[in-house]
Amino acid sequence: MKLTEHAKSLYIKTAKKLKGTDKRQFMASVVKGLGIGGQTLAERELGWNRRTIRKGMKELKSGQPIVDGFKRSGRKRVETKLPNLLKDIKSLVDPHSQTDPSFKSTRLYTRITANEVRRQLIEQFGYSDEELPTAETIRRRLNDLGYTLKRVLKTKPVKRIPETSAIFEQLGQVNTAADNNPNTLRISIDAKASVQIGEFDRGGKTRMPTIALDHDFSTQSTVIPYGIFLPEYNELFLFFVTSKLTADCIVDLLESWWQTVKHRFSHIQKLVINQDNGPENHSRRTQFMKRILDFSRESQLTLQLAYYPPYHSKYNPIERCFGWLEKHWNGSLLDNIETVVNSAKTLTFKDKNPVVTLVETIYSTGVTINKLAMAEIETQINRLPNLHKWFVEIFAKPT
């Protein structure tokens, strides 16, 4: 059978427009219609490959497409060869990363370079120089993980105290030990700046046009977001407090959170709490230490308070959640508390929605205990030498 120029042009153009199994089965159908010697004729006149034609013949006969092996070809990604690489990189970089202090971005700013990450992978995790990718590849993976390797002036801490480096070193040891111990749970807690309730412009954009007040008139009420974040599980618990945030309020939120999750963590014996050294929850705040000791006894949990140094609270993992929250409701009018709570419920952080609770209990400020009672508490806790303000361990005792 001879092919006319018009037929040849039609077959060639049609085959070029098709892909994969559709193309192969079309070629096989054409060759089948050419009869005996069709494969030779198609190869000579149309430029089609015989192996492709035979593959199409098999698909026509079986009625099932043959899966192409493109995924098996080419160079594999480095994480395929080193499955723990991304996890190890994150464990190195995360303690050195902080969120944007203005919460205008969800990116994390890190103070460790790609070259240093590569060196630490060899030194701490036993990788060889030959098996690790280049520093440029590691830099790209850091960007994929959400870390920004840039020096940003606004993220530079205002001050440093002499103990800052020692505190961060101890924090790294405490957090790593907690994450590697199956009987220890690490949480990160902190409060965000109070949110004014009203038709105020919060910046940002929204799909629906909104009209906000062009002046910040006196607000009718405020609400304080308080977060408890579980880094290992990427779970966020948000409490919106309408009262003053006091030591009693903070411990009440901890107790309330533990009552809701303790059935999941019956194996947990120790709780490591990352927090900043705020005025209501620092380790010298008498009422806070009294209440946290009571919480340890009632829950039968050993507690370890691990504080971040002054002016470095943005390294606390919970702060990253606040960046996502601020970005989430920017452009919206938070004109009442119900809107604030409902907006927070629709937040998606690490592919999960937070557990949101409104707290309307009124708390009294200025509650303290006397020096004798605080001295008794000091005998029941253990402070780390040289860093006694920043690391406190409270051992559970039967009531």
C-alpha cells in the first residue's frame, strides 16, 4: 500500500499533537491499517520508530496503557539518597531562626549560613564530605523549608546580655533532649500584643472591599491572643483573653489545655515549656511560681521552664504562629470579639486548624505571695547554676 503526500502529512501532524499512550496507539492503528509490511513502510515514509509502534500494538491488544518509566530516569534528588537530610537540616537551623518582629511576613530569618549548615552536618550528624551536596543545594533546600538566609536590620536584637550565647546553647541542649525523649513533651507558649476591637485599618488586602476608619478612635474593648504550640506535632491552641493577662491566667490556660490533651499523652512524664521572660511568667514572679508548682503536683508532671534571653523572644516557635495569624486576618475588620474568634478558627498553619477558645474570666492584677512562702517554693525547685533565672526544673511530688 502506498501513502499519498496528503496522508503522510496528516499522519505526521496528528502524531505530533498526541502524547504518551495516545500517540503510540494512534501509530499502531495506522500501521495496522497499512497491512503486511506496515511497520517498515511507516518507518521509511513517516519516520516512526518501530519500537514505539510495537509498544502501541501491545497496548491495543491488551487494552491497557503501558506506564512510562520517566520517573526512573534522570538524576535523583539528594533527599532520595539521604532521606534524613531535610530533618537534620531543620534541626540545625530551627534554633537559630526567628520570625519577623512586625509579623508582616511568615518567612523565618536565620543567622546560620548554608556553608555552616554543611559543616555542622558533617560534624554533628556524621555525614561525609563526598555524600553531601554543595552549599548552593543546601541553600535551596533551606529556602524550600521556609528559611530566609538574609541579614534583615529589623530582626537584629536591640540588646544582648552577657549570658545570651550560653542561654541559647543550653536551650539547644534542652530542646533536643526533649524532642528525642518519647516520655517528654515540649511546648512553646507566649502572648501576642492585644488586638483592638473596632473598625480599624489593619493593612493588607481582601477579596471583598471593606471600609475602615481613617483615624484610630478610642477602642471599645481589646482581646489578648495567647498561644500554646506543640512543635513536634505542629499543633496550635489559641486562647483569646478579654481580661488582663496575669500569672493566674497563664497557669489557668496551661491547666485547661492539659485537661483537653492529657488523654493523648498519658505516657508523658515531663513537660518542657519554652517561653520568654515576661513580667507575669518569669521565674522570680512569686504567684506564677506558686501556681506552676501546684500545676506540677496536680498533673503529676515534671516541668522544665526554659526561657529565651531578653530581646530574643522572636526565636520562640510560638511567635511563628502569630505571624501566620497576623497575615491571615489582615484586610479584615475585627469589629467584634466573635469576628476575631471565627477568623482565627479558619487559620491554616502547617495544614492544620488551631483549637480556638474564648476566655472571659476576669483576673485580678498584683497578686503576690510573701517572701517566706517563696523561700519554701525555692526549696522544691531546681535552678541551673549560672543560668538560674532562665532554666528551672520542678519535680512532680504526690499531694
